[in-house]
Amino acid sequence: MDDISIISLYWERSEIAIKETDVKYGKLCNHLANNILNNNYDAEECVNDSYLTVWNSIPDARPNNFSAFLCRIVKNLSFKRLEHLTAQKRKPEMLISIDELQECISSSANIENSYDIAELGRLISSFLRKQNETHRNIFLRRYWYYDSVKNIAADYKFKEEKVSNILFQMRKKLKKFLEQEGYNI
Amino acid sequence: MTKILNEAINLVDDDLISEAYFVPSNKKSFSVYKYMAIAAAFAIILTAVVLGTRGANKPAIEPTTHPTEQYGGMNNLEVINDSGIVFENTAYTDEEIKTFIEENKNIIAGNTAIEYQAFDIPIKIATKGYSPVCLGETNILVLDNLTLPIMIDDNIVGSVSLFKVDGKIKFTTSAHGEAWGRLTNALKENPDSELAFFYVGGYREIAVTPENKVYPLLSHVELPLDENVDYYNKFKTDYNVYSWEILNDENNYIEVVVSESDLDSEGETSDVITDNTTKVSDTVAVTDDIGRIIEIRLEDVLSKEISSIEVNSSTRLLLDQKPITVTEEQKEKILSYISDIQYTEAVDYQTMFGGSYIVKLNYDDSSSAEIVFMDKYFYIYSSDGQSVYYADETDNSVNLAYYIVDLIS
């Protein structure tokens, strides 16, 4: 079912909307939640909570991009769940990929500067649009979806080393781009 | 800083996020079809050549009409392979499980106690568990993914999941959520039966009775299982079954009582993420006999004969990955970076969000020193306990970090 029809079902308050959302995006949502939480039970709880959140959001919302709308909700709820987790954990892919972003940070960073994060997000979008499509998507798979290098390599039929290199080059480029734009993060 | 960058990436445009899951091989197929159509319009021979060369390499994949179809929801459920189960890895022995739980019972029980504010009452950690079979195009049972329920009073309240990384047993714990109440009900309502556990659709866990009554442990949506299929007998093994009897057998759990005073001063067990204001000097500074802090100078670490250099990163360390011993040429390069560093002594050690790089210098006299780089700060820690940290006034430590990234990636 296409996204416009799914959104219409939400507006009609038809519960089939949730089923259709799950049919189309269930695995993606679970995959994203699992990348953050690294636990099937917690991930599925988050996905179910996300469906409820979408149900409560539409209407009044009528998202232009339903998959991104849904994934953002899943991500936010997964992060909230992660805050409650303690104890010795398998280090989720999320933390590993965040660690890698540290290389994009300038050596002269002043941590006391405040940043308009939304503006920085727009800037990163413009950076990404100028990149090779494959490299852009691999970057987002790693740092937005927190996918493992192994999964990304399998989907692209690349060696893992190639994916790691692409990510490394993208991080270097992003750092240089941000510095040129006057962002010493 | 890393958090700011991560938050900003979170806000990139929606279309970029959606497109990120478009599988490139499918898009190549589109390109090939378009190219073939154009070539065919101009010359039949050229078309034949294109077909001849491209066809040999073209993957036989149907173009995906939506980027997320490969991650679609329940469509794959209709395809459950009838032909049996593939077993992966090796199951734990009873002794391994009991030893591991015994060694980690305080952390596991402590976390459960915090989650439920369950102090001074028995918490039972199972030492017998189950490994669900994942049903699909290939039915897979990963033998070293084991679920061990945790009980308080008469109810399952969470679980310990065991798995292996590089041959070592690791665990995660889970608490709260609907799954545990549902699991308790499923087992209690069938006290005389062994239930079989499966994942359907990749990740949805279900418990199935011998009569094929299905208990979804989560999932509010309907599961399109075929009521004519005897899932229980078709896919039951010794490893994916569990029962109320097994759970409550006193030989199959370790009981722990946690008092609030057992926990540390912050009320939580330690996490892998270090705090941004960690002062290394509070934990590793060494004093001599009369209380003076012993200093180790950067030039000291280069003054002795170095037999080998190993490099690593904090991320790899957390994943228990071994350091890499560098070649002679790489060793000289690293030493030249270190000797070029201009530094001043620092008071605080700024810990970023993980992401440090480590150079370990192994000396001929069997002692060693570690130099840990993180952003503009680095510290040196020697094997006899001396340590000191510096701020780098140049970019040399950052350049060294980049060099190490190249070596370890």
C-alpha cells in the first residue's frame, strides 16, 4: 500500500492503518530500534510504542514523508528507552557509530560554544547532497540508521574494508566542510 | 561535541533518510534497462553488444519499487521453509551457564532490583533457558543465543540474554515491557507442557503449545500464521523448549537478594560510557613513599629501547579486539609523530564520547607505556603505575590519531 493511502487510513481512524504500517515498515523499524537498543524485546516494545505515537499524531499531522516521519519516532523512543538501560551491555551499533563521528570534530573545538543544531543539520544535508549517492547513503545508513558495517557491506555487495574506507573519507570531508563553513565543533 | 554532531545528523532532510535504504544493485538494473532502451533505439548491433557484456554481469534481481521493501513487515511470513532447521554455533554446557551466572549474578540481580525497586527479596536468575528458532526462508537456531528468565515471586520480570563475541560469553539484560507478563501467562496456563519458542517475521517471538496454541510475547498486530501447520512438532528441538516446571526447578536457578546498600553511591552499576568530566588523576595517579606524585615525561617514554609498538582504539577494546602490532616502518612513523608533539601539562583530562586511540610502547626491558590520544589531550600511563597527561598545542596528536585510524581500519 502506498504511503498516501496509509496516511488516509490514519485520518479515517481506521485501525488497519497500523497493520499496513507494520506490513510495510515493521522490519525497518525493528532493525533501526535494534541497532540502538541491541535487544529484540526492547526493540519491539519501542516499535509498538511508535505505532501508538503515530496513531496519536495523525491527524493532525499529514507527513510529507511517512517513512522518515515513522523512523524519527522510532529513533526518539529508542533513545528514551536506552536512557533507562544499565549494566554491562553489548555495545550497540549506535554507540560505535557515534564514536566514529568524533573524527569529524575539529581539534580546535571549543566545547563552550552553543550551536543551532537545526542549522547544522541543514548544513549537513547540503553537504550530503553534494556527495556521491552511494557514499551519501552509506554515511546515512551508518550514522542515521546505526547500521553495522557488516550489514551495509552485505547490502552493497562491498567488502567491509571498502565500507569502512568510504565512511572514513566521508568523515574527513565532513570535518573539512564544517571548518570551511566556520563550524569548529 | 560528538553528541551535537549526532543530533545534527539526526535532523537531515527527510528525503535523504528515505533514500538511504535504496539498494544500489536494483538501481543499477534501472540504469541498465534505460541504457539498453536508448542503445536499441540507435543500433541493434550496439544493443546486442551491450546485452552481451552487461548481461553477464547484471544481477538477476527484480527492481525494487520501494526502498524499504527489503525491510518489509510480514510479507516473508508466508514463506516458511519446510525442510528443517539449520543450527549455528555451539550450545553452552550447563556448567558454563551456571559459572557465568554465578560470576555475574550481582550485576544482573542489582539491575533487576533497581528496575523494580525489589530490595531485600529473592531474585531468581534461571540457569536453564531457551534459544528460539527463527522461522523463515531458512529456519535457523543460533545455539549460543540463550534467553534465561529472571523471576521475582511467581512472575517472570525480565531476562538475561547470553551471546558470544569473539568466543567470549557476553550478556544483556531486559526488564519491563509486556513480554514478561505474557511469557509468565503462557507458561503458567500450560504448567504441564513444554512450550516451543520461535521468531516469526525475523524478530517477533512466540511461544507455541503442543496443541499449537500461539502466545505472542509482543506484537499487537495479527500474526498471519497458518492454523493448519503443526509448527510445534515441525520445529520443536531440545533447545527451543521451555516450561513452568523447568523454570521453577530449584536446580535451575540462582537466587540473589540485593540490599540497597549493596549498590554504589550513584545507585547504579557502572556503564561503558565515561563521564565527560572524568579526572584520570583521581584514579591512576601514583605517589612515592612520601606522597609526592611521580611524574613521567613524554621524553622518558622515548628514551628507552622500544622493541615493538601496538596500536588500538577504545571502540575496539570494548569489543575485545586485540591491538595491532605495527611494522618497523610504521613504528618509525609513529615515533616521529610523538617526538614532534608540543605539549603543556593539563590539569583535567577531557573525555569525549569514547573514541580514543592508543599507542602501546613495549620496551626491551619488558616494561611498557601507553599513550592514549583523545581530541587535543593525551596521557601516558606506564606499566609501573606512573602517569601524566598533556594538552597538545599542535595538531600532531590528531594527525597521529588519523594515522592510527588508517592502521586499524
